[in-house]
Amino acid sequence: MAETPRLTESAGAVFAVLAQAGSATRPQLASLAGLSKPTVSAAVAELEGARLATHSGTASGGTGRSAAVYGLGPASGSVIAVDLGPARTRVRGCALDGTLLVEADTPRIRAADAVREALAALPAGAPLRAIVVAIGDVTASDLAGTGMRPATAKAGPVFDAVSVALPPGVPVHLENNVNCAALAELHEGAARGRRTFGYLRIGVGIGLGIVIGGQVLRGANGAAGELARLPYPWDDDREPRQEALEAYVGSHALLRRAAEAWQDTDGPCPRTAEQLFALAAEGREPARSLVARHAADVGRLAAAVAAVLDPGLIVLGGSTGADPQLLPGVRSELGRLSWPTEVVSSQIGDLGTVVGAARLAVAKGVQNVTEGAQVKD
């Protein structure tokens, strides 16, 4: 990672504002940063000298005067976000103002290749400021120089391969994939304008992203929202097993039930959840009944979420959870078991994790530039 000049406090503040705005005039920067115009002028000159800001054009003011417009400079650099999904790996490279520079979408087995390709496609000579890797079941949030690994072996050799592909010397941050998707829903999806909600992901696995006051709740061990660890079943004759709830609600169990319920007269048995939901949408039995039962199961899980968090809003995501066919059944079961809670489907879909991971990576990258801004003006 390239060395970043030690910035004055005002230059650091102006850089952070400029990264968020994308482009701005000095009067706009003064207003956004809450600084005087002379202070902003000095800060902009400092950033230009460090190639962290650059003059990108002019804008006409109301009095007919033209004002210089500034954007991020070539030394501001870029970030990489990696979503190690259960089937596919998605990678995004972004500038520190959030501009998308490169993206890749490959089968999970080619995860390392996707990362290398994205890194090679970034602007030559621009420093890489941060890397965020989104993965399931994370309790370690920072890998830089620590040798920490994911909390479970779910990532397996894929995570190891990606780790080798990452350039040395760049801060690497692990984040829970569901938390990343919740960030995407907060800023760009179904939860825009809502500062408290739960993002309930239902797919091969299950998980909950918890947003309170506009911030993701990670918990003391980074494991807040790990619904798979809820004790299940609670029964006089059966002992709870670890991750048994995920095994019951996840899509593998849904397909197993389909195989058990399917008759020869029903036609070919669906081999994927997508095929099952497509048959249900056509009104075919027993697909409709299986989806209705799945909706009730998800509704009961949503009722548990509401009982603990009372979030006011639950966003359903994941490969099966985001299907709108679930909404009526989930809402009905949740309403039967708990107090009124709004339930909606995800608006971002499969891209949610990498979109949220990229947003987090940008924030980490800006922080890496500005965290040394301790020199007094």
C-alpha cells in the first residue's frame, strides 16, 4: 500500500467530504465540511499537492461567476470487495468516491482468478487502499498481519486461495455476508429511509443482518444475527443440534421435502429451488403447498426476530427468501405469532452482498487515507 502524506485535520475532513460527494466546488466543500472558505482553500491546495484531489471542471454560479469543481485525484486510489458466495464469487473494484471501476462474476471455484483479474484491471499506479472479503459466519473482522481466519471452515480452500491472490501490505477486512447485504438494503434497497430493520436471508443457509440507528450490529464476537446457532428443536424427546435450524429451513431441506412429496403424476421433480418456485408460480401442486409451508417456516423465524429486536421492518433476502411468493405466508404467520411488523422483499437480490461489501471497502479506504490526519492546522 502506498504511503499517504500526513494530512492536516482540515485536509482530512475535506477529503472525506469530497469522497462522499464525488465532486464539489470549494464553497460546497466548505458548507459540507462545516469549515471556513479560507480553511477549505488551504485544504484543497494541500490535497492537490498530494494528488489526492484534482481540478475536474467548472460550474456556473447564480451570479454568473464560474467556480472550480474538484474531484478525487489519482493518488486517492481504489478498493476491492469480494463476495465468496455459496455458488459464485463476485468481485467489485471501486474508486474512493464509490465509482465502479471493475467487476467480475465467476463460479466459486474460480474465486482466486476473479480477484486477480479485478486487481489487474484497476488503474495502473493507483494505490489499493483496502480489501473487504464477505463470507459466512465471521467472528474475526480484520486479517491484516494477524493470520486470523473465518470462524468456521465453510469457506474452506476457496478462502485460502483468495487470501494468496490478495496483494501484501493492504488492509484486509472480513465481514459477514449478511451484514454486507443489510448495508446494501439500507443505502440502496428496500430499507432506504429506515434506520432500524432486520435483513433476514433465507437460502442454502440462514442469517440475519441487524441494523440499529443506521449502524450494523456485529456483537461482541462479530456473530450477531447467526440464526443458524439458535437451539433447534425444542422438544421433550429431541436434543437441540448445532445449526439444526439451518438444516430445517435452508433450501436443501426444501428440496428434500419436494423429493419426498413428489409423485410420478406430478411430472419431473424440481432439482433446484428456482425450479420449485417457478412451478409454484404456475399454480402446480405439490409445489404450491411446499412453498406455502416454507413461507410459514420463514414466518415463524421472522416472529422470533421480531420478538427479540422489534425492528419494525424485516427485509427478506436470499435465493429463496427474496421470492415474492413467500410474502403473503410470511406476513400471515408473523402476524399470527407476533405484533405488527412490516415485511418486504429485497430490492437488490443476489448483488446485495458485493454491493454492501464495496460500500464498506470504500469507507475503509477513505479511513485509511484520513486516519493519519492529526497534524493541527
